[in-house]
Amino acid sequence: MFRCLRQFALLSFVLSACALLSAQVPTVAPDKTIVLHASHLLDVTHGSLVSPGEVLVKGNKIAEAGPSVSHPAGAEVIDLGDTTLMPGLIDAHVHLFLHPGAEDLQTVQESVPWRTILAEQAAKDDLMAGYTAERDMGTEGAGSADTAVRNAIDMGLIPGPRLRISGNAISILGGHEDAIGYNPASHIPSNADYANNAAELVAVIREQLKEGANFIKIYETGKDHLRDGKFTTPYQYTEEELAVAVRETARAGTHVGVHCTGEPGALYAAKAGVASIDHADYLSDETMRLMKEKEIYAVPTFSIVEYFGKHADPSVGDWDDSMQQFHAAQFKRQLAAGVPFAVGSDVGPFPHGTQARELELMVQFGMSPADVLKADLIHGARLLDWEGQIGELKPGYLADVIAVPGNPLENISVVKSVKLVMKNGVVYKK
């Protein structure tokens, strides 16, 4: 009897909490009509501004976009003054379940329910910074808890970006994220799911997809070293093993993204046909050729290296300026080779909502603002499997719109000062 009462009380609490959260999240009526007016509108495809700029939103879709749009009777008009309307930003590499501090200890010291609450707050912070879509690249030991966060966002219970999630990442025994700095007899859990061969990869992939993952994240390299200008990192899976993982995800209608910083792991990943190579500190000529040919995206994640260089204990890795300088030089080689890029920050180990720094760094290291915005918005939409739905301000696209001061094609830093955030036709910040 007592157990039943406890279960009833818990259910009542959860339902009350959901109702409270739902009441706090803005909603939009299916027939709600909004006109957004600003000095400019970003044409992402052509890398130009349309002036003035207007977007007509009906429900959760863009109905019109251009220098002028219809103003239906009864429409709410939001005049944003001297700003530029642009699609909501996309971060292709985030960790909602991480926060600044010792990454491995978060798995040990913090419960999954607590980390889930923090992940909800992280999602809100990212949304308010203008990120309306994200790819969560591993819960770092929280299993499939990101399924719950994604679903709660989709149901309107909590504010946050559209999410593509991977659940836990996959790694080998003793590999990257496997608490290798601790006493093995203590049996400290890995921040990833174990798979030591092709058969185990298939089994783990199937389990993760069953638990709600949209795609699969695999650790292909680590630990990294930069000595006398030479970058080395051991690979974790062979080309044949990665190919099995790629085929299994393709069978289920999805794909693999890999944490991969260098060779030969990057070549194995490119030959296997992964969707993205994240970090990509060093790529061989052959790897770059294959990435261009197969349209495999490199996701540089400069922001995390900059942050660790300023804040991390040097004992955790080579996080001084030499690593960033090496990566920046390799980035220029990759640009020259025609490697396609998406934009991902690796936010989580540094504060959520601050990751627009990644766009600044990509410009600083050699990419034009127009190309960075295309990489973020058009390539990001493709990588997240939302091509034709987000990433551009076009009729029929989902109404994910932000406004920034000034001209992002002249000063990319304006994306750090978002004035309006609309996601799915709902205004979250104005």
C-alpha cells in the first residue's frame, strides 16, 4: 500500500512539474501570423544581404521572405530596426550533459537525473544564444538520457534547440573516455559504451538506436600528442570495423559521426564513409581527397582548444597555443584542398550559450564570413538531416529565425549578440 502511495505521489509530482514547465514555454497557435521586419535579411546561398528584410511566418513555417512580404490583416508585426534577419544558428557538435569542470568526474560524482536537469538548462542557454538546432555528440556516461531531453523539447515541455542525439558515444576498452587515469580495480565506469570488434559495434548500435539515438557517435582516435610539430594519435577501429558500423547505421536510415583528430584513423573513417570527422586536427592528402569526393564534413571545434588552453590543467593534454596553431595551419590546408566543413564547437566543457566564438575563430583562421555561415547553416542542416527544412529563410522552411545587429558578412562577431530568437514560429527572445 505504501509503495503504491509513493508511486502515485511521484507520478503526481512529475505531471505537475510537466504542467508547470509547459506553462512556462511559449506556444504558438497553428494560425498565428507574424511579420518580422529588419534592415536586412541574409541570403545564405549567395552570401549577400537583401535590404530591407522581411519574413512572413504562418504557424511554424515561413510563408514568404524577401525585401517585402504580405502583411495579412491581424498579423503581429515585429520591427527589429537596424538588424539582420538570418536562419537560426546550428551547432553540429555539442555536449548538453557536460559543464565546465573535470569531465570524467561528472560521470562519477553526479547522478544521471542531476545531469539531465543541467542538460535542460544547457539546452535553454544554447537556444537563447540563437542556436535553434544542434547535434548532441555523446552524453558522456549518461546513456540515453538525451532521448528524454530531445523528446521534452519536441513536446514543448522545455525550451531548447531541435536536437539530433547519439546517446553515449562508442569506444574500445581502455580507449578514449575510459577513465584510464584511475585505478582499474575501482571499476570507474567509462564515459562511452564499449565495443571491441565489429560484432560488438553492431550490437551497441542497435541498442542505442532502440533507446532513441538519431545517429551514432564513435571515438576513432585518442590520446593526442603534438611533439616537435608532429601530430600523432592512435586509431581505435580499423577501416573494416568502421565500414560495418556505417553499413549498420545505413540499414537503419542514419549515419556515423566520428571523434577523429588524425591519421591513420581519419583515412579509415573516410574510406568507410562516415558522415563527419569531428576535430580533424590533421588530415592526409588522401583523406582530404576522399572527404571532398564523398562530401564528408570536417567539424574543426577550435573553441574547445582555445578554452582548454586558457583554463585546463596541462596534465590533461597538449592544450597550449601550439595545438591551436598547428590545427589552424592544417585548417588552411583543408580549405585549399576543398574539404567541406560544418560548424561545431564542442560546447559543454566550456559554458553553454557562448559557442558562437567558433564562427569567429573559423574566420580568424582563414574562412570568409560568408563561407562560415554557409558551413554553419546549409552544411549543418544537411549533416543533421534537416536539409530543405532549416538553414535558410525560404517559403516552406521551418520558422527558425534570429536577428543580429549589423552585418554578419562584414563582422561575424555580431552572431554573439542575438536580439531575436524564433524557433518553430515561437518567439523565445525579443
